Amino acid sequence: MDDLNTIDKAAMFLSTGLMFLGIVVLGFVETLTGQPHFPVATEGGEVVAYGTFGPTLRTGLVVAGLVVLLVYAGYKLATPVEPATDDTTDVSTAD
């Protein structure tokens, strides 16, 4: 975790934040408001009640978080890996 650059941290925080907002925060708000967690339909199939937030919004936030991770993965695949440098020198004593 010490070798993370700014892009690594931004991608992790943005994707985690979007998914956390879409799953946990909006779910908690729906629980507090007492709205149904799923669309309520009549026998004829007509939707008569939604939750506080539509499923499109919540799904969109989670998918946006996954897209950020996908773009970040493409970035990591496209950038060359820097070789590890070892600044310590091994001093061996031969007897």
C-alpha cells in the first residue's frame, strides 16, 4: 500500500465511494423513510409505488463504480511496470 500513486488512490476512493453510496447510503435512507424496497405492482402489472430512489439511480451508481474500476484496470495494463530497485547492497563474508 505504500507504493500507490495519486491515480491509484483516486480510482479506489471514487469507485468505492460510488458503490458505497449506491448500496449502503441509499439503502439506509430508504430504510429510514419506510418506503418499499422494491416496486409494488397491482395484479394487472401496473406499478403503483416505488422506493425513495428508483432502482435505476442505485444501479447506475454501482455500475459507475464498476466502470471506474474497469477504466483503472485498463490504465494499469497500459502503463509499463517499473523495475524494482534494491538500494541495499549485500555484503557477504566468505570464510
